[in-house]
Amino acid sequence: MPQIVINTRPVERAAPLTQHLQVAGLIVVDMPMLTLRPRQTTDLDIALMHQWMAGEYKALVVVSPTAAASGLVAWQSLEHEKRKYKAKDGNDNYAQRLSKGLSLPSPLVAVGEATAAEFSQVRIDTTDYQILQPETANNEGMLAMTEIDSLQAGDKLLIWRGLGGRRLLVDTLQARGVHIDSIAWYERTMPIDAMAEYQQWQQAFLTHSTASPKQPKPIVVISSAAAFEHWSNIVNDEQSKTLKKEQNSDAVADIEQRLSFTLKDFSYVVLGERLANMVAAQQLSYWRVEDLSPDTILSAINSKI
């Protein structure tokens, strides 16, 4: 029977993985567990951007394409304001430098190919500093980079991110005495129709699997703690509702047909140590990956099959 994979990545990031797995012959169900919503930019956010542009940080870490895109908009806007101010003062040298593109005030670490690609959308002068990527697109990969590993007590690091998320990098550097500032450009929420999509899929799958008892466990791709929390809530809530219906029903109690799933009825592909620990704590079957490239995820799934 064909392997079913549930892709819980946000709509904005799901397509490359879904297409790659479909080409490999897998049945993929897009079921986003996260919606990325822009956050209102605060005065503190703007102040941190000004400090970064003034060269007060040893490095900037950008953890996602969404953070990169949002940060770039703010950066361009602030540079435009500076350009107009300098033009009034007749500072031709400054205007000439701006014509080369946005000037990096520190090394920029982009976590992953998609994040780095966002910076190719604008002209950035990398004469003084480069746009870098870790060999492995995760916390461990960033901590191994010279630009991050060399940070010492009193150094300052700025992070562009979403609300919540990666803690290993922050916790490790703060324990070393590094000052961490961050700008959360967006927040992660559960999609409004996530529960309905899950219920519809579950009903169709259980109907089909009754006729095909050899159907393998569906595999769920989980890329963040927030996505796993939302997934768990949906599965557990649906199971709880089903149990209550059975208890209140006059139907015969020994019906063998499955009416709902539990978390253990799925296998999981999860990103990194933190998520691996979360699913292991619930005694779930999982495969840990260190990056979210479609090839890496397909390899994990194939190792299971």
C-alpha cells in the first residue's frame, strides 16, 4: 500500500517538500498546523534595528524566510529614511555608498537555503561582511560557526525570528555571557480550519483502511514545537470527542471498527533534539532529522519504509 505523509508545514513553506515526496511516489496530505501572522512593529524593534545598522552587534542571525522578508522590508525603509536625511545635508559620499546596495553592518547568518535566498531579492553590499549559512541548518550548526562560536561575554547578537521558537542557541550563548536581542517579526497560530481538515481526512482514511488492513501508519512531518502542540491538541481533542459519543451512544459497545486515531497511530519525522525529546516523552515512533530539506526528509521516510 502507498505510504501516506502528512505535511504540517505552513502554507508558505509546504510546496517544495510536498512536490518532492509526490515525485518519489508518496501520497502527501497538506495539513498546515501553523499560520504565520505578521506582528506589529514596536518602537523597541526599530531601536534594535538602528543599533544593528550602527554596527553595535557582532552578528545577525535570521532563522526563517519569513523573518528575512519582514526584516528586509524594515531595513530598506530605515535606510531610505537615512538616505533622505543625508541627501538634505548634501552628503554625496553617503549617497554613492547607498547606490551599491544595502550595506551589511555585521556578518549575517541565514539559517537554510530558503532564508538565504530572500536576501538575493535586493542589492546587498557584502564588501565588509558576508551572508553566511551553517553547514547544518539548525541550532547546532549555528553554534559550530566561527562567527557564533567566537562570541564572548559582553558581545551582542541580534536575532530575526518568529515569536517563540529556537531556544538552544539563545540559552547556550546567554550562559556564555553573550547579550541576545531579538525581533519577532511574526507569530505562529493554529489555522482556523485545521480541526475540520483533520476530521475530514481521518474519516476518509479510516473508511479506506477498513477495506485495506495492510495500510501502513501515516507519517507526520513536524518542524516545530508549536506545530507539534497544535497537532497533539487536534488529535487528542478528536479522540476525546469520539469517546464521549461512544459513552453516550446506545450502540453496541464491542464494535471493532476504529472511530478515531491516537497520537501513537502515526509515525513522525521531527526536526532536531528538542522535538525528538518531546515525541520520545510520549513514547511515539519517530525519526529525527537535522534539517528540513526535502531530500533529508525523504531519506528518513525511506529508511522507515
